[in-house]
Amino acid sequence: MIRSVNWIGDAIMTTPAMAAIRAACPDAEIAVVANPPVAELLAHHPACDRIILFDKKRECKGIGGFLRFCAELRDERFDAAFLFQNAFEAAIMAFAASIPIRVGYRTDGRRMFLSHGLSPSISRGLHHTLYYLRLVERFGMTGGDRRITLACTPEEMDRAGELVPHRRFAVINAGAAYGSAKRWFPERFAAVADAVFEEFGLHPVLIGGLGETQIGAEIVRAARTRVLDLTGTTTVRRMMALIARSALMITNDSGPMHVGAAFGVPLVALFGPTDPEATAPVSAAALVVRHSVECSPCRRRVCPTDHRCMHSITVDDVLEAARAVLRETKPPSASSPA
């Protein structure tokens, strides 16, 4: 059993560690316990045989729901659990499910519930992909190609193609679920949308979550170019396929950014309050745009001052990075992950 993390971007950064487990145990059945968005994300992943849905808002709500879920896990008779989620709850879950081997970082006071714990200081300062890899490699799970990966079915790719009437398009992700501090400005995204159409011939397509529809509407109003706004209208799976089909992605530091990296899409990532040393997109086709300011990385959800880290990123900065990634990369395959 793998207890996955709860954020889409973080879950993508666990995929090299998942591949290492698969390489070390090719005949094992690997089940991933995940919340609904991550469950969607990891469907069809080659390092996962099945998903066990852990929905704390429905079937697993409250103490009673959690205990019932642990009892169901106990009936599965798993040999081992790798706990990518650092929460105390994840260790209690594996312990209550009577899984004999329970591997995880010794965080949140959960040391006594792990059979094999690793000090988080061993992995401090590493990129998140290496953080998860170190956990599994320290306990014998080596192998894999150390790349982040996702997978879409041909049918999903075809359905995504039906959503966008243009053969070549650029995906723009102007939101960031973590908080407003990570978001660049709608009027600047609108200027970039105009430029990618005028200079590169790529039709701009907006994506984002339900809570980001106002951002999408602001970009559509500010842009001169006709922008296809799909903000708040796509599932996780459809968002993945749209990104996989795109010729360019321009995005804040967010979960969709890592989707683009996993599919090898030419990608420009805008970083402000977060640290690219820890969460930069892992892709040869990606460039990070960031300006060093004295208060960054602060890792705050909401900027307490003047948002200077994001204000310092100009439209020209983003366009220059887009030119560079398009020069240096070939269009990604529309049928398979990078």
C-alpha cells in the first residue's frame, strides 16, 4: 500500500518513488490510497495497480468513517505500507490496518507507529521528487528511471481534442489552489495570451479550478485575442489530457504545472513566494521565471505586503522564456507521457 499525498503537484512528484517500488517489486500488487483528486490523477499510472479511495468528506468522514476504512484496509492484508503523506493520520491508518511493515518519515510525532522510520533531516533541502525517492531507496526500493510520469488513455486524448477546435494551442494556468500569493496577474496573463497567438500562432486556452473562474473571466475581458476559457469546466483527467495535447504551457507554480512537466510540454513556470529548489518542474522542456527579492521564498498563501516577487515578473520575461523553450524543444507526443 502507498498512502499518497493530498495535493496534485506533490502527488506527481511522488511518481519516481512509485516507479522505484514497482521496479523493486515487479510482481507485487501496488494499491494507492488517495483522496478523490489524486485518485483521478493516478488512474492508469503504470506503477499503480488500483486506487483505494479515501474520501474524508463522504464515506470516510469523522472518526467512525476513518475506523471503518482502517478495518477495510486490514481485510486487504497488505505486507507493507509506504507513507508518502507525512501526517500523523497516515501512520495511524497503517498501524490500525495491521500492516506489519510501515515506512515513512518520522514527522508529526508518529515515530512509534512506524516499523521503519527515517529522520526528515536526512532529506532536508532536497527537491520533493528526491525527498520521496530517498525514503523508498533507504529501505531497498531502487530502480526506475527517476522521472515524473502520468498517463492518459487514447480515448481521453481524443475527448480533449474535441474540447479545443484548434490543432495548435497554448494552455494558460492563471490560478494556484494553494493561495493568491502564487498567482501572477490577470492583465499580464491576458497580454501573454495576445502575444502567444500573434507571435507563435498558438490559440490561448485557459484552465483552472472552480474557484478560479473569476480570474479566467478577467483574462478574457482584458485580452484582444479570442481566448477559450475552460476554467472550472474540466475534470482532473480532462485537464491532464488538454495539457498533454498543448504546444506550450504558461503557468503559476501549481499542480497543473507538474502535469505539464510530466508530459514533456514546453513550459514556462512563474515562481514568486515558493522555492524552485524544492518544487520546480522536473522537465528538460521547462523554464522557471523568477526574480530574487529579499522576502522570497516566504511560502505564504497570501502576501502580507506588496506581492513584489510576482510584480517583478514582466510580460517580456515570460515571452522570452516561451521563445526559449519553443526553440529548444520539439512538440510532445500527443499519445503517451514523457
